[in-house]
Amino acid sequence: FDALVYAAIVAFFIKVFFFEAYRIPTGSMENTLLIGDFLIVTKFTYGSTTPRNIPFTDIRLPFVKLPGFKDPEPGDVVVFDYPGNQNELESPVVMNYIKRCVGGPGDTILIVNKVLYVNSQEFPKPPDMLIRGQSSPEGQSEVGIYPMGTDWNKDNYGPLAIPKEGDVIKVTPESYNNQWKMFIQREGHETRLDGETILVDGTPLPNNEYTVERDYYFMMGDNRDNSSDSRYWGYVSDDDIVGEALVIYWSWDANIPFSRLGDLLGSIRWDRIGKVIH
């Protein structure tokens, strides 16, 4: 019994602070990651945290983030705590998403006919990126695109600047309702609009200018036409970052029905096991 307790404590410590296993449930990262891939994610790379929620529940806990070895960089495949839809203070369900970081604090995102540009430079295409179908016309607005009130769509998007700590943002009554109200609330403040004045924690913002308190990132799936990502729900804060995807340790095609051992063996993707994620 003592040995089991000790092993459980060690396993919990490793899972919280060093490595965690994840399974790919959707096709948003095809063909870099496939449904049925099982990954090892390093949690210490960007800074481990104490537990974010009570295990097996959606009850969130205050957490402390430890220093990491580096910050997420454009091109990294990142696991993060899903921040919720753009009109939600936080997701009602605790869940992790995995996407590719395409922009960091201070960068500017622009998509023109499915081609992604970061700071006016074309973003390197991931080798296994998946693009299907025709591009939506420029100026044709898409329901659910972030921020609200634009004529953008998933194929023609931006330009959109990614906030960084210390940025001073001019907030207008229109942009407050469409973009900044929930952003300010997610930074931990009460806010409301009083006529033409933005109130934060009951105090008017001087010149309606808000100073950003965190660094943010822009995440996109490699399956650009079938991915719920920052184009729809906005930025990911540095506090939401969980870890970096490292390697595929197991993979099988869950769509193959199997009733005997031969079917199970036939569903295993042997060529993907041990593949380092880029």
C-alpha cells in the first residue's frame, strides 16, 4: 500500500509539472496531427502550473505558474486551456485545445485568400497543412468571427494586432462592445460603458485608454478550413498556455471497427509512433 501511494504521488507530480499525455479528438490539426494520435506534452517548457481544476471536474482552482525555459514562438504546436467563446468570461467546461501558435505579443495577423501573413511576411506553411475548397470572398462577413462587427471571414481576415503587456489601447464605445469588454473582464476587472465613458472597476479610463496587463498569442489549426481557433474566439493569454506538443507515442485509426486482434493491429499507424511533432 505504501508503494502504491508513493507511486501515485510521483505520477501526479510528473503529470502536473513535467509531462502529460493527450489524445487528438478532432481533425483541426490535420494532417500534422490525426484523430487517434496520442501525444506527450512537455509542461515545463513554457512554465508548469499548479493544478488548474479539481481532477475530473470543471471546478477551477487558483493556480501559480512557474518560470519556463521559453515563451511560445510562432510555429510551435501548443496545448492551452480553452478560454471560451468570445462572449464568455471563461469556458464553462475545462478543456484543453491544441493548435499552432502563429503570432505572439505585438505581432499583426493578416490572412488574404487563405494565405497567412505575420508582420507583413508570409507565415511558413506547415509541411502537412490541409487546405480545402475555395476562398470565401473578401468583404463577405462570417458569423462568429472575432472580433464582432467586422466584414472578415476565415479566409480573408485582419489585419489584427495581438496585444502585449504594456500596450495602451484606445477603446471606443463600438470597439468596447465588439472586442474589449470581454477582454478587460478576462484580465480580472469589472467594466461597463457609461455613455461615451469606459469604466473599469468603477473608475473612468483616462482618455478611454486601457493598458494591457498580459501577453497574448494567436492560435490556428493546420486544417485551416475546419478549425475552431483564434479567428473565432480571440487571443490566448500567457496564463492559459499549458505546454508544447513533443512526440506521438501511439496512434491508431479509431474509425476502423475491430472485433478481433487482427483488426486492432490493422488500425495501428506504425509509421506515426515516435514521430516528433513540428
